[in-house]
Amino acid sequence: VTHVSWFREGVKQEFNEDLHSNLIERGVKVITAAHALGGICSAVDKKYGGLSPGGLIANVLRTFCEGMKVAVEIALMATDAGYVKPGEDVIAVAGTGRGADTAVLITATVSRRFFDLRVKKILAKPIY
């Protein structure tokens, strides 16, 4: 799962085009989508200085680690995009710009049914 275009100011797509093509050629499904817990909520947070429900949920997930928030988002985004069926168990591997450091077994769902998502097992996460 990659960031949407223009996620980083002035950069159309930060995911390397050659790597993207190579993955597609090998049969890997590459999903480009808005963050399930961000998007419009981030715009509201910035404009009005508050904290939206999506921002609150994201910050709670970050209490585990940044990768936990990302793992939950990519499970939602993959389901929203139709690559995963709601109710299907998936292993979401996530992290930050420094690399993957988190793996979570999740029962996936679509973002509009967020509270049906289940984190079944934390397989790996950084220790702080």
C-alpha cells in the first residue's frame, strides 16, 4: 500500500516507479490509496485546530507504535480497494520511513465499518 499522489508537498508520487513496475510484473498487487484514518480528517484538524475522530484513533494506535497505526490503515485500505474480503484474516506488515518493524494479525474490514476490525495478535513491534 503506497501513499496517494502529492502526499508529500511537490512530489507527485514518492513510491519509486521502477520498483512499482517490478512488483506489478511479479504479480504483486500494489494499492495506492488515501490513509484510512487521515485524508479529510487531517484537513479538518489542520484548519480548525481540533482533533477529529480519525485523528484520535490514529493517536491511540500510535501508543503501541507508529507501525500499529499503519498496519491498521493498510488492512482497511486493502479491504476498501477490494484486495481483501471483509472478515478475512491478514498479516499487515508496517513501519515508517526507516522500514518495516511491525507485523499484526488482523481480521480486516472496510473503513466505514472500522469497529468490526480486530487486532488478533501482535507478531512484532519495536520496544520503546
